[in-house]
Amino acid sequence: MSRIIKFPSVEEFEEKNKIEIRELTIQHGLSFPSNEELIMLILGSGTKQTPIKDLARQVLEIVMSSNSENLVENLVKINGMGKSKALIIAAALELGRRIGKNPDVALDSPSDIIPYIQSYTMQKQEHFLCVSLNGSMEIISIRVICIGASNMAIIRPPEVFAEAIKEHASAIVLCHNHPGGNPNPSSKDIKTTLRLYQAAELLGISILDHIIITKTGYFSFLEHNLMDEEKLFNAAE
């Protein structure tokens, strides 16, 4: 007598995954899920066209490449993301930012920023970031300036400094990730740093450091004594 094997439907498989993630999170705590799984927990469900795992992956890509003012606009472009779900994601991120901000904590050195940007080491493309700081060395904002190695060489100073000026930042720290794993700066990285350093001198905003991060380490221009126009110029030769 033959036995009929019934395979789970897409909906049943998705529901099973959600239950497993919820149970494992309750058991091990909120540090257990991946970023994608955290988004799955926030969203609750996908759509018939877009399973929740695929939706969460697309949402994470948008979150990592957007700033607060264009996040909702970019999220609603995803198939299966209406305004309500986009606002839920944006609100969760904003709440996390507000609660996570501790005005009593000041950075002792620019490299103390690394824990705040470590998530970008998981990205497959280079993300160039600008971290604005006030006079007490507290983080005002972390902004994505551009994405993709080919765009790094054409970074324009207004893209970097416009928001920092609006925020009345006293200083900024430049950061970007190297997906290949080698934290050492390329000649393009050095030339970009030199160009922005020269612009900062004219604008009266200090660039304290340029930090390159990877999954296993980092390179600090400041720690390698390169945050100086003459030394940057010589290194760029």
C-alpha cells in the first residue's frame, strides 16, 4: 500500500519558521536572532507574492542603505511593503535610536565609534559613512553617504558636510567597510580622505579620523598618523 506524502505549503513552512524564531528568541534573548530575523519578528508576516524571509532580506538592504529622511519612501517601493509596514520598521528603528542614545557617554577616541558601525561589515558592497559629533564627542548622527566602491572616488564634499553643518557638528569621522576583508586603505581611499580633509579645513569642521572596518579588524588613519594634509599628500603619491 502506497503512502501519500504531503509536503508543507509555503504558508505552513513560513509559519513554522516564524514560530521557531520566536521560540528561540524567547529562549536565548534578543541578541540571538540575526538582523534579518529581527525584521521578520517586527513584520510578522509576508505576502503571497513575497514570503516573509524574502521581504525581511529586502527590508534589511534598504535599511542599511537609507537615512532617516528617505527610509519610508524607499521601503514602500518593495513589493509587499505598504505604508503601514514601512512605518512600523521606521518607528522601531527610531525608537531604538532614541533609547540607545546616552547623552552622558562621550567617545574617548574616534575608534570608539566602531561598535556603532560594526553591522556594516556584513554588507557585500562598500558603504561610505559620515559620523557627526558635537563638541563633547557625542554622536549626533551616522549617515550613509554612498554605496559601491566605484562611487567612492567621486564623493563630493557637499554630500559629506551638508548635514553636518545643519546639525552644527563640531567634527566628523569618516568610515567605510571593505567587504574583501583587507582593512588597509587603497590609493583611492587616501586621495578621497585628502580631498575631504582639505574641504573640511575651509569649512571649519574637523575630520578626526577615517576608519576602514572589516569583519576581523580595522584601519584608523589617525592611529597610523595619517590625519595630516602633508602626510596624506605624500601617501597619495
